[in-house]
Amino acid sequence: MTRNDTHSHAQPNADLTGEVVAGGGQGASRSYAEALNDRWTLHRQGSAAEQVTLPHDAMLAEPRSARAASGSHGGYFPGGRYRYTRQWTTPADLGQRHVTLVFEGVQGSCEVFIDDTSVGTNTNGYDEFAVELPTLEAATTHEIRVEVDNTTLPTSRWYTGSGIYRPVSVRVDDLVHLTRDGVRTTTTTTDTGAVLAIDLIFANPAVADVTAEVTLSRHGETVAQTTASTTGGGVSTSLVVDDPAFWSADAPNLYELSVTLVADGHVRDRWTQRIGLRTVVLDRDRGLLINDVPTLLRGGCVHHDNGVIGATTLAAAERRRVRILKEWGYNAVRSAHNPMSRAFLDACDELGMYVLDEYTDVWYVQKVATGATGFDERWRREIDTMIAKDRNRPSVIMYSTGNEIPETGAPYGVQAAREMTEHIHAQDPGRPVTLGVNPMINAMTAYGKDRHRDSPPTETAGPMSAAMDSTAFNVAMGQIGGIMNALGRTPLTDHATRDVFSVIDVAGYNYGRVRMGKDLDRYPDRFLMGTESMPGEIAEIWSIVESSPRALGDFSWTAWDYLGEAGLGEWIPGKRIAPMAKPFPHLTAGAGAIDITGTAGALAQLAKTTWGLSSVPLIAVRPLDRSGMPVAKAAWRTTDAVPSWAWRGKDGARAQVEVYSDADEIELRLNGRTLGRKPAGHRKGNVARFTVAWAEGELTAIAFRVGAEVSRSSESSTVGPLQLTLRADRTTLSADGQDAAFISVEVTDAAGTVEQLADDNVELHLEGVGEFAGFGSAAPTTLGSFTDLQHATYRGRALAVVRSTGTPGLARVVAHSARHGDASLELQFDSPTIQVEPSR
């Protein structure tokens, strides 16, 4: 079941007249929220109208081309103009209640209409916004129309998507009601337990006597409860929790907090949210303390897109990402570079994942020609929106105010960082603030002509002429990374960063490994972490993290691959040098430890090993179809190795094997015959490398400590005929219009081993209920569309996503391949048993 912040058992558009009750403990709430994700009609230029269910990414179906305005930033997708329309009927007892439309995210400049009356606009695709509707009559049907213009591209340095890509809901509020995100909680500890402080903010225009009933429960049992009364617009109270089950990434214990507002004997509003009891403290001697337990952040950065379904924010997709990241040892994610979706945070709360939620990639200085402007006028409101979304989330432990902001090397940028930090502290004092600072970018700004600027540039005057921005840095690192690292050691980078680091709680280093150890010594009161790091440097950085409690962790670029920044981390065979931005038809960044289909690669193996979380050595092999060829490497991918020994037909080919292990030595065996022994462990960056001749069979890596075997693992080649195989992450789903199954489409042998060199064209069919939401592979280049039902596998794999249409029943997925036969599986979509209300 898709879950969001608030729950109600009321059906959409039901008669919600409040009952007169004693004590307010029963009765339907006169305030409610209704999901408005189904029955939308999409009109795009030059195409027939189509029926869509939100969330929806309109960009995904647009034809890519080398001429697309988004360029390599957006994966060569064009933008467009889109009109979304839907009918909505007001409740029969509407009365004096207020109606508000809530949009969690719309990519493109948009305007919202109700019956041709404009009721609101928005220009920031990553910002939640709400529009209040005019006075409406009861039991009347109205047209909601959303006009979206996403033609002026690129607006970001990655794939954005287009249209209403996150959920939409309508709020129908009594005159007395909790404001959206109007319940604010803070946890403190005592000698015997915990205290949950609760601030309630609500509308009460008639100055009525309002009683708030607050209940905390777990597993259906009441843990604590209280009541508070007021005639004002808010009240504060608290709950004492004895023997609390604290929330952490290792033990994601959740409670249910319920608030009921009663006035004049009527239940005016009822609100429920899952919360966790969790504290965050920075301690100079003990480091980052989560519930007083020292914690290191094993982190990775993630963008907002979901691969083959584009920017569409399905809760099932977000939950799957978090689950796979946890399986590979990550306990923290940094949003890159915009606030995370509520669905992603739901998954982090439920499964246990620390979150560094980031506000933006840009302040005053634009990084693309058509980026957002008017920063001074909007940052407070937008940060407040992010905080309101995050405040009750145990997973969110820290905020970031930006990423690689070049102006933080100038006085006015430092002042802006100070003001933003102070603003966040005032709004949410329980969470630290960081900022992803790139020392080289700051140094170039400090060296440039604007280094003494005390006030931000005016929009009429244009952006500050920084000597280097994020894109320029990426290009430089890709070509002269060693020189860039050497420059990072110079005093100039320290001078360019120390002022901004002094006004935030945790110094965030983007590609600043060479400074981190030095600065721990130079600044004994500084807390720091790697906010964005080269994945191949994880062993060196983790040594720094483990050397001091003030080094809190590391976030590599990137944990999960993404669309756009095409070819950033891709290795190009047959060439010696390649540009950072690869030409069309390149699509993915190619920098992920886990690719866009959810398949982990060698970089994920290295990370898990470095964190000491793998009990066995992990084997990867550089692609044998490139054996002996020159290759243009990329800084953001230190290896192109694949975790597989299945390279059919490559007998005798030179195979470069990488074995990831923190053991002293690794012995490699092929079919029981030893191929040699190599040192591994920390002194070798946790990797042992072998060059051997490929042959069919089983490749085994054996780990030794102090001369004794401690563990082993194997990879095998495929045996016998190959076949098409389908595997679903789940086969029983909710028919709620939102749930989805992720189906791996693979070329395997009978034992399920995926063959790397037998890619095939696959065509999909769906019988019964449901619909395809996306189909594709992790191929770095493709001319195909993720909206097509034909696609080629890449390294033996592709991914199909089947989404609920809201109709219960059976779905049968059938796949036909050109050379490997057919395969099928069944999915069961069951009727939802709980009506879940969207966030309010």
C-alpha cells in the first residue's frame, strides 16, 4: 500500500459531516485530504490526448535527439508544453470549508486553473506548493487544469523530467484545522526514557475552544496520550515515553502519532503520522551521536529520477532503491541536489536510512543558462517548505543548504551561508546544517575579480563571473584530475573555504580528500565529512573518517546511477581520450555504484568491502569484449569491471580480475587450479588484481588472514543453452493505482547465471490488469525509448516496470526474445484494504 504522511479511513468525496461526540474520541473528521492522482487527461503539442495517472513524467515519451535543448545535461531529451486536466466534485456538505490543491512537484513553469480561473503559479520544479481554491458550491463538478511549460532547457545539470512528476492531493479543511505540516515534534532523552515535545499549529478564526487529543502508539498499543486546550491558533504539549524503542538506521523503530482537534463537540480534524524517537548530537570527542551512539555515515549521493520510469516518483520505486542501497551497506544518502520526495523519505523512515536533505544546486550564480533566478526572494520560503516536510522524519538527520556554490568563496556568499544556517537553526534547531563545498571552485572564485564582492549580483547585472563552476570543475577533473588534487593541497583552497566552513555546523567537502586530513589537524573544533567524493577514493577517505570522531562519514558520487550528465563516468573503448560530456545518443551518467536498473557493480563491491560489511571476497572482471583494447577512462568511475565470470566465447582472452577484500591476501583459483596469490586489504586499497586467461568454469577467490583461510566466494560461467528469464521483486501488489512491480528481464542459463555477451532484443506484452510504466536497460547509449515495449538487454539484463491501474486482478507479463525464447510471470493486484490519505 502506498503510504504518505497522514491516514484517514474516510473515502474520497464521502459525506464528512462531523458528529457530536463526547470527549472527541469518535466521529468523522470534517477536514480531510484526498489523493488526486487518477483520471487525468494529458494534452501535449502535436499529439492526441492521453489518459494518465499521476505521478507522471511527460518528458520520458519525448523523442531524444542531438539537437535537444537539454543537451548532455538532460540526456538529450527535449522539453515541451503540457496541459493536464481532471474533473473534481466537491463534497455535498462543503459549507464554509476551505479547499486547497497540494502539488509535491511539477517540472516546468506551471499555472493552475479551476474552471478557467487562475489560482496559482510555480517555477521551481523541486519545490512543493499549494494553491487555495476560491469559494465553491457543494456537490458541484469543476475542472482542474495545470498548464506546464518546460521548453526552456536545461534548467538543471541532469535529467529533470517534465510535468506533474510527484503526487497531487486536495485538502478540504474545516474552519478549525491543522495547517499543512502543522504538527512539529522534537525528541529529548531523560534518565529513564524520552520526552516527545509537540507543537500544534492550526487555524481557529472564530477563536473557538479547541481541545487537542494526542496519542502515541506502537503496534496498535497506546504508549502515551495527553490533551491540551486553547482558544488560540496553536498549542504545545509533550508525551513522556518510558523504555522507548529509539529509531536508527540499524533499528528503524516507528511509532504512530495521532492528533484529533475537537471544537464545539465536533471532530474538526484528525491527523496521523509515523514518527521515530531519535536524537542527533555532534560531540567533539565522540563524533556524530544518534541516540548517544557514535555513528559513521556510509553514504552515497542520489538524484531524483528512477531510471526507466524517468522522474516519475512512485513509492514502490523509491522503496526499492532504499532497500537495494541498504543491501549494499549504505546507511546514509545525500539528496542531489534538491529536496527528496516524501515517498523516498517514507522508505528511509521504514527501512532505516539516514538522510542529508539538500536544498539546491544554485544560489545566485547560474550553472546552466536557464536556471532559476530570484534567489533572495524565495530561499526562505523554499527552505521552510523543505523543513516542514522533513521535521517529523527520524531519517532526516541533517540539512544541506547547497552544492558547490561558487559564491561561498566571496564575502557575500559567506554571509548568505550564515543567514541560511541561522534561519534553519531557528526553524529546526535539532538538526545540524552542512553545505557541499568544492575547495577548488571556491579557490577559483577567491582568486577571481569578484573575490571582494560584499553583496550579491543583481539579476539585471547578470551572475558573478566565477572563474570556475561545477561543470568546469567536472571537465577539469576528467582531464587533469591529478593536477586538480595537487592544487587542492595549497593554502589557497584553505583560505577560500575557512570562512564559509566557520558559519555552518559540518564542513562538507566535495572532492576535497586531500584537504580533509589536513583540516582535521588545523581546525580542532571542525566537524567535517565528504559530501561528494570520487568512488575510487573511498578506501583513503574512510581511513580519514576512522581517524577522528570529528570526521562523520563520506558520500560518494554516486550511489545510484541517473539520467543526464551523459557519459560522466563512462569508459569509452577504442579511444585514449574522451570528453566528459558524451555526444548523443549517450543517456546515463554511468557513474553509479548501482546502475539505473538496480544492479550493483564493482564500485558497490569496493564500498561494501571498505566498510567491513562483506564476509566474503567479491569478484569483478573487466569486460572481455574490450580485452586488449585501449580505453578512455573517466574520473567518476575508477573501474569498468563487472561482477561476472560469464563471458561466453572468450576462451583464452586476457581477463583482468579484481577481487575486493579487506583480508591480507587473496588466492584466485579456476576450476580448482590456483592462479596465484596477491596482497589485498587496506594497503592495496582493498583490492587484489589478477590477469588470467579466461576459460569456462568456476572462478573462486579465497581470502586469507595471517596465512589462514577466512572465507571464499565464486563466480561461474554459463552452462548449456541460454534462455530468457523474468524475475519480479514482488508478485502480490496493491491495486491502488500507485503500486508497481520491478521485473528483471535476463538472458541466463538454467541455473540463473546471467550471460554478459548474449544480448538480445526483447518484446513485452501484458495480459489482464496493470500497465507498463517503463522498459529499458542500463546501456549508456541507446536510441530506444523507455516507453517502448521493445528493448535490447545490456550485459544480459533489462528492467520492466508494471504499474497498477487501480483495478484488482491478475496480470500476466509475457516476454519474447529474438534468440532465447519466451518467458512469462504473473502478478496479483489485490484491492486496497486501507484508505491512506495523502500528506497534509
